[in-house]
Amino acid sequence: MPGMNSGLSPSDPTLVAAFRSALLHQGAIALLMLVFLWLLWATARTWRPAVSAGTSGVTAGEPAEARARWLLRTGFGVLWIFDGILQAQPKMAGGLATQVMEPIAASSPGWVQHLVNWGGTAWSYHPIQAGAASVWIQVGIGTWLIVAVRGPWSRLAGAASVIWGLIVWVFGESFGGIFAPGLSWLTGAPGAVLIYVVAGALIALPGGAWRAPRPGRLLLAGLGVFFAAMAVLQAWPGRGFWPGRAAAKPGTLSRMVTEMAGTPQPHFLSSLLSGFASFATRYGFAVNLVVVIALAAMGAAFLSGRPRLVRYAMWSGIVFCLADWVLVQDFGFLGGLGTDPNSMIPLIVLFSAGYLALTPAAQEAEAPARAAEAKRPGVRSVAAAGALAVILLGAAPMAAAAVNRTADPILALAISGNSTSLNLPAPGFSLTDQNSRTVSLASLRGKVVLMTFLDPVCTSDCPIIAQEFKQTGQMLGAQAKNVELVAVVANPTYRSTAFTRAFDRQEGLTTVPDWLYLTGSLSQLGAVWRHYGVAVENLPAGAMAAHNDLAVVIDPAGRIRQELSSDPGPATLSTRSSFSVLLGQYARQALRQS
Amino acid sequence: MNRGPASRIRVGLALACAGLTAGCGTQAATVAVTRPPAVTASLSTSLTTAQGTWAIAVMGGSAASHDNFWQLFVRRANTGRWSLATPQGVADNGGLVAAGGNGSLVVGFRPSQELAYSPLATSTDAGLNWTPGLLDAALADTPGAIAVGPSGRTLALLQDGTIEAAPTADDAAAGRWVPLATLKALAASAPGRSCGLKGMTAVSFGPDQNPIAAGSCVRPGAAGVFTDAGGTWRSAGLTLPGNGPSMGTVRVLGLTAFPGGNAALLAVGTSLLAAWWDGTRWTVSAPVTADGVRALGFGPGGSAWLLLDSERAETIAGAAGSTWRALPPVPTGTAVLAPPGTGTLAPGTGGSYDALAVSGSRLTVWRLARGAWGKVQQITVPVQYGSSG
């Protein structure tokens, strides 16, 4: 997946700092937490069980919200906000594409990888915008779900949850791995966010639909089929879940748990997981038997639709899911790049809501809302509109980033460090271009000169830098006619015009207007290298000639305005584009300064 | 791949030539054909020029290919010591190819990473100084990809099978090369069609100074060696006795010129043969059997050596009628053998072959004396790890 890897470390300090800045640093995250807690408190304060509605002074004609819907709405609202906060972790901007999306997609078919690569590329080109957008969109959806209790606003929140959930499920979870081998309920199949999507769809149902047990029955029936299918998958011979050990190695489940134990986390948690992995290795058959029986039993109970059976299944399911959440999924959100608490908590919320919908309280259908709610509809509408604004705050830059084919210059800054702003006269030179014409710096007056030093027989950096310069020229558009792209040979041996021409042919530079590849005698080149602070030397034993990667921006008056490292770093598609954008920005700046 | 005995076809071909026949003089040979040849011509090789003996080997040892650097060593004439002579200025992770002639040695750098063409370097003082040259195309990945004639005319075999020529050494330095033939054109020519030419492996000059090209053919028993006579390519007439489907396809692993003739190393299945040409007739050696060839090279007078799997090494003198002679098991890590610098190996004598063993950035030179390898020199090469990363 060539596009989605920026090649930079997720912990790159420049990226992390920029991401923090975009999120108003730690303070903004803390503020979100406070708002989150306040919302929880406010919601808890306003909700009372329907049984007390009749005694608390209600306004007739406005039905109370069904318990099942309330559970879905607040439960998934809380989950979305929690996920949004997880998205604010420092490594998320630089690491989500390469360390979450790419590994998940790696075992999926080619078409899935291709699709995910498209999304991952957009992320890696604009990691700060994408990272921050994910935070705001998820916090916004969560807040919206919580504050919009009923009516079109509330149903729209459910629809928003469906749309964003599908985007995350496809690009972030590679369809929950359903097209990859090794699918298992234990590890989160069919993708945690698909459960958010189902919940969102249920929330989007008209409020009246919840007055009858039908949605509950349908939901439980669907869950029953799901659990039964997961039991079959878990029991299927040859999928590796039965043996605790296979070919003298830990079995599939043990390996999964051991892998999770390697996630950075408190020692007691990793010890707990390691202990369970050992247990699963020793008693693999028994462990899988328990899992299969439990899944099958829950499936049968949910399919039966009998409230008593469903209640037993719900409570035992909660215990079972929590055990899996701790012992197999390792809470899902640890390690600095966890995006959600995985599938067990949302699943608990979903089937619990199914039970509540199956058994509506006697008063629920008729009970009106509390008077306090009825008196404050404006507050909730405003709050819902605020939440929508938060979503748009994230969605707008993400949409802009997705269609922007050039990368954020922050990647180049992360690689080369901040450039140095200067205002010095550029040392003059007179050299020979690739067409054997003499070119002096003075002859380039009136144009911005983007200048670098390239070895024509270089095997790594120089061809990449040349491509970045070429791309800069293309990005400048009409302004390119005021910019000269100049490279000076940086090899004491292979420096004739035959080599500059060969290099130009190799890099497709022969047709680039305003491209000059300059060379000269060793003494001429030596003087230019010395004046511009470039150290060039031949190295022994088959190594490339060494030189530092440097670029300077010379304004039309012949003054150096910027000096920066042109080290292309990992030279991925996004970093190349990022360098070009940065150079283009400096060129425009120098044009303005003139 | 079925390696069971049932699948093995051992065909013993008693190749007897009752006498010299026109265009073909062949010694007895037994060619074993079992499965597609496992032999590949590594770029590790050695060659001898008037300046001395040269050896090329890859060093570094890192798992990352861009931390493996190819090195050129020279044992200058009249000295027994080796020294590092790798030309500077270009990263050579892609490999080095060398050819001697006209009092000089030309070294070509194979492309690697972002570099798509092949810089050259020429030395006329046994590697003390180098002059840059340019081949604005990718040199083929075979040790016989460059040839230099006595007049300085230079041939280069490209990655795509094209043969280019530079009329003089100056032209080669300045990048003035002209196409001589393409693989497609050669394969479509009468001799190319006759042998089913599918790829080129080496270039050289014949005794008449005309270019020679060699490659691999799909027609069993047909050897693809061609000569260029004024723009028309003709078969050089190398045919292996016992020609037929049972013989297997012939691949020319190496080709070189020596005063008065050419020598070639051929692979037919798991059989390896040497062949010599004096301009009118070929002489083919008896075969030696091997599962794989790690390196090969030529010495003075058409002599040749093979470094085989399992630390086996075989040498053969250039004289007609000579036979393969096994050397004692070579020292661990041996990457290349270097023949005696002067004279022709007399059959049955040990000569003074050197075995150059590589371990990371250390080269150990072992010399064969009185039937045993003795360590004579060690060179620590200043490999610039990470410089091509």
C-alpha cells in the first residue's frame, strides 16, 4: 500500500506538536473530558425511570423516550465521545494510517487493501487535519446523540452515527476483517464500529416504533443469528481455534492473546493476559468449547424471543463479554493507538437495549416526558446544533484534505526541521548548464531561484530531490515562469555535462522549463560548494559521494531568503509532495518579498 | 520441483568425435541433464590483464541490499599482494562489471535504487587512478556485460539484451554509444531463430576483432554464440555433439577473449563445460557436474575456474585437451577465485590460485600451495554502511 505510509514515526515530535496545537494542546482535551462528564451528569439528572414519570409532574401529549432507545442513544453517545478522546492521543495523527489501518488491511484481499489505501493516503498526506477531524467528528456525534433526546434532531444524530460509522468501518477497520482469514467474535468480528452503525440505524427509527416490542424482537433475532454464526465460525474445524498448541507452537487464540499482551500497558494487565494465554495453550480445546457453547446458547436464547430466556442470556452475556473484553481484547484502547474499546462494550449495550425493547415498561408507551424536559426544548436543540457544528468543524477540513492532492508541508518540516529565514546576498557563480551554456547567478536576477546540490550518479536522495523540485514547478502553475529551478553538481568525479544530461533524462527533466543543472571545473564547483556550505567528498569502498542535502531560496534581488535541509527522509509519496508544497510556499513568499 | 529418483534423467552422452570435422572439433564429453540449470552467473568474478589480476566480490553482509557494496581488488603484476581498487564516486550496490583490454580496465556500475543508468570508470595504471565514463543505459546483470577490444572499442550488454558499442575509449568516457544489436533483432535473425535465442549473457571480441555475443537458447543442444561481420550476425558455429532434445538447453555463462581466441563457459542442465574458439573451430571440454555455480571466471590463455556449491572448485587450463581439475575444498566464505597472474596453467599442476573469502567487511586471501590453502593476507575494507540507505 504505497500511499498510506508517510514513513515518519508516529511519535515524531514535529507531528505530535502540530497535532497538539491543532487540538488546542492538552487543555482542549481536558476541556472535552470536562464537557463529557458534565453531559453525563446532565443526562443522568434529566432521565428518570418511566415508572416515576407519573408522579413527577409531566406535560401531557409528549411521550417519554423508550428505555431501549435511551440506552442506545446515551450508550453510543458516550462511546463516540470516548473514541473521539482516544483519537486525540499524540501518536494518532502520525500513526493511524501506518500502524492501525495498514496492518488491519494487510490480511484482507487486494480490493480491500486498495480501497483502504485510498483513505490511508488521504490521511498520510494530511495527518494533522485528518487526526483532528476524527476527534471533532466523533465527539460531535457523541454529544449530539446525548443531547438530542427525541424528534428529528435525535434521529438525524442516529443517521450521522451510521454514516461516520460506515466510513470508519470501511477505512479504519477494513470492513471489520470480514474478508480476511481468522475472523473471530473473540477478537472483535465483525468490527466494533459496525455495531455503532446498527445502533445508529435503530436510533434513527421513528420514536413511535419503540412503543411496541417489535424492534426488540427483530434486534434480538438479528443478534441471535449473529451469535449462532459466530459459534459456527468458532467451531469450524481447521480454523485453528480448537488446539491449544499446533505444530509445537501456541494455537490461534493463544497467539492472539499473547500479541495483545505485548501492547504497552500496565504490568498487571499484561501478566493477566499472558496468564490467560498460557491457560489457553494448555486447555485450548476446553476454552474453545466454552466459547462455542456460550455463543450458541446466547444465539438460541436471543432467537427464542422469550423474555425470561433473553434476560438470562443478557446477564450471562454481559459477564461473558466483559471477560472477553479483559482477557482477549485487552480493553481495546491501550497502547497509544487504540481507537475504540473494541466490540464487547458496544455489543453489551446493543443486546441490553434489545432486551429493554422486548420488555417495554407498562407505562412507557403512554408516559409523557417530564415537565422539566418539556420546558427546555430550546436548550437541547441549541446543544444539538452545537454538536453538529463540532462535527462540521472536523468534517469540513477533512473533506478539503481528501480532495487535496498535495501533502501538508508539516511532513517536510518534520523531516528537515524548521528552515532558516535569512536575508543575505547569495554568493555568485558562473557555471555550465546541461546544454553547455554558461549560466551565472547574476543572469537569473528577477526570478526566484530554488537551488539545491545533486549528484548525477546518486542512487538515493538526489533523484528524489530532483522530483520534488520538478513537482514544485508544476505546483507553482503560472507563477513558475518567475521561478528558476537550479541544481549544482555535487560529485567531484562524475560531473561532466554528459552526466547532467543523463541525470535529466533519467528523471524526466529534459522538458521541464526553467530547470538548470549546473556544473563546472572542480575548482569552480569547489568554490560554489564552499560558499554555500556544502561539503562534498568521495568515499571509499563503493560508497556514493557524500554531500549534505541543502536547498536555498534566493529572491529576485539575489538574496538568500530561506535555507533548508532537502533531505527527502523516507521519500514516500506524501513526504515528496510535502517538500514540494513547502518549496512552493517559500518561492511564493520570496516573490512577495521582492 | 520433483527431485525424486524417478524424475531424474541421467543421460550419458558419449560425445566422440572421430576426427576433426569442418567447423567442429569436440572432445569427449558426458553431459548430465536432470533439471533446469540452477546455475546463475554471479557478478563475483576475476580476470587477468597485463596490469594484474582483478577480483570482484560483494561485501558488507547486511540483510539490506543497499548495505552490500561490491569491491574491486587488484593483485598487481609481479606482486603477490592484493589491494582495494574500487573506483570512487558512485555507489556500487547494484554490482560491478569489469573488462580488460587495450592496456586498461573498464569497470561498469550496475544501476541500483534510484540510479537507472551505468556510470563507468577506466584505469590504465592498475587501479591507482580512474577516469569516469558513461553508459546512459542499464548494464546487464552478468559478468560478461562489458568487453574492451585491443583498439579500445568497447561493447556493453544492456539489461534489455541490447548490445551497444563505443568506437573508442574516449567515446565510452563521453557516453557516445551506438546500438549494435537488440535482443529482438538477434532472436529474429537466422542464427537466432535457429537456436531459439531467448536472452543475452555476454559480449566479447573474436580473434578477428569482430564483436561476439552469447546467450541462452531454447533449442536443446544449441549454443547461442554469434559473431558480427560487418553488421550481419552469424552463428559462431558452436554446437555440442549429441545435439537433441535429451541434451537440454545451453546457457553461456561466461565469455572472454584471450590472444588468439575466445573461451566460453557453458551450462547444460547440471553439466558445465568450457569451450575454446580459435576463430575457425571450437574445442569443447569434458563436462563437470554441479548443482549450482556460485562464481566463475577466466584466467590467462583461456583458462577458467568455477566456484561450485559445497565448497567445491574446479579449474581448467586453456589448452585444448585439458580437463577439469578439482581444487581442494575452498575455505569457508570463499566468494571468488583468482587464477595465477601469468602463464598458462599446465594441466595437473596446482598453480597458485588464490581464494578470496569474505566475511562482512573483511577479505581473507588464501593461497593454494602444496595442495592446501594457506592464509596469506587479510584486508579490512572500509565499507560505508548506511551510505546508500
